[in-house]
Amino acid sequence: MDLPTYSPGLHKLVTLHVDETQKLTNSGGFVAITNSILETYNLEKVGVIVHDFDNDSFTISFCLKESHICIHTWPEYNQLTLDVYLCNYQQDNSEKVRQVVADYIAYFEGTIIKDFEINR
């Protein structure tokens, strides 16, 4: 049996510089913007884990039906790392991944330090 070539999706990893450190310590703000993004792009949340550290940085992981969105912040360095992966066996979500990341960059008013795209 010959199966068609399958590519699960685009995995985007970015590191941003963020001048407004309040956004790097406001885990509730990230959860709110992510819930808005999920609604905008019709993505389905399976679960979410939020961990706030003693220095007010945070780590958050959204498990999605389509895969995941994760963030780690370092306010002491004005940085964050963001991981967005949207797989789908019925369609190519690559452009959606790029749009989601662009929405986060706009929210944080971030400057890209590192930007990786991995075709899975």
C-alpha cells in the first residue's frame, strides 16, 4: 500500500527580547491572550499548566488537540522563549503557526533574538 507523503506540521521556536518586564511577570495576561488566540484560530485546548516562580517569572504549557503552546519567561534578562506546534493530518497549519507567533510578538512588543522553524 502506497501512502501519501505526510508532514505533521510546523514547529516554531522563538526567543524574544521584551522591554516591558511586567508582561514577563503577568502569567494571567499570557493565559488571557492565549485563550483569545485559541478562539481566533479555532484551536482546541485540552489542558493548561501554569507555574509562577518566586521571581514572578512563569512557565506555562497549553496542551492542544492540535499539539501545544509553551512559554518560559526570564524578566531578569528581558527575555522569553516560546514554542508553538500545530499539527494536523487533514491540513497544513504552517501559516497558522506563523500567525500565532506573530500575535504573541505583537502582544509582548518583542524583538526577535532567535527564530527557528522545524518542519516535522
